[in-house]
Amino acid sequence: MATKNNYTNIFIIGFSGSGKSVIGKKISKQLKLSFIDTDREIELLENKEIHQIIEKKGELFFRALETKILKKINYDISNVISTGGGLPILKENVDIMIKNGIIIWLDASLETIKKRLIGSSEIRPLLGKNIDNDNIVKLYKDRIKNYNLANIKVTTDNKTTNKVVKEILDKLDER
């Protein structure tokens, strides 16, 4: 776990569009820690975009890759790790995160998520190119229990990335 001014691995979890990659990069820069984005690591490993991997090999194959990436990380050095939105749905992934660091949930309301996803050019693998309200609501409700395992929860609605980063750093310093 992170303690005052002694940071260990920091896992950033949350739904698609909650800001995990952007916030994770900023936190890693502030704390001078290495940054790992599990989705980008999977893309490098497979030499394909996430949506292509899921389309060709399925969600179960992709989830196994997420676990493989988590197991490959060197936890002896401190990292900020931005995870895919569904990574915490597997108990094995949760166990790895709990054992190796502190988990921060970037929570965003469904309204905020919808606005961000609709405005994004990135293809969200389990939502597809056409962001559908019912799909977002169902996926969000399915995952909320997994996000609730976080040590720290930060709401990102109507906040700048700098404000979210400051709030996270303040909460880490309190621990």
C-alpha cells in the first residue's frame, strides 16, 4: 500500500471514458514513476488494436491477455498502471492488484461517460463504434461492484484532469 510520500504501485481502474490513461500519465509524471497502460501493452504484444483482438479472438482471450500483462509487470519498482475498464471483473486480476499496490477508482457518472465516449474517436471494444445508451448502462451496472473494491474513489465529473490528479495525490498523502 502507499503510505505518506512512499508510493508503491498505483492501479487506476474505472469505466471506459473515465480518464484512466490521461490521469495515470499525469500521476506518473508528478510522482516520477513509470507508466503502464495495460491496453497499450496488449496491443504491443498482439500487434493489433484492442477491438481487433476482441473481434478476432473474443473477449475471453482478451481477458486472459490482461491477466498475462498484469503478471508480467515488475512490481519491485513503483509504477502507475492504467487498466482496461473490464480488467477488475476477474478475481485473479483483483488479487494481483490488491497484492501489489493501491487501487484508485476514477468514477464518472453515466452522463459524463456517455458525453466522453460519444466525443471519442477511439473504438471501445465492448461498446463498438456506435455508442449505444443501453449497452453503456448495462456494462456500467455490471462492473460497478468490481470498481467498488478500490482503496480510493475519485469522482471525475465536472473536474479538470489537473484537479483530479491533485485530489488523488492528496488522498495518497493522507494514507
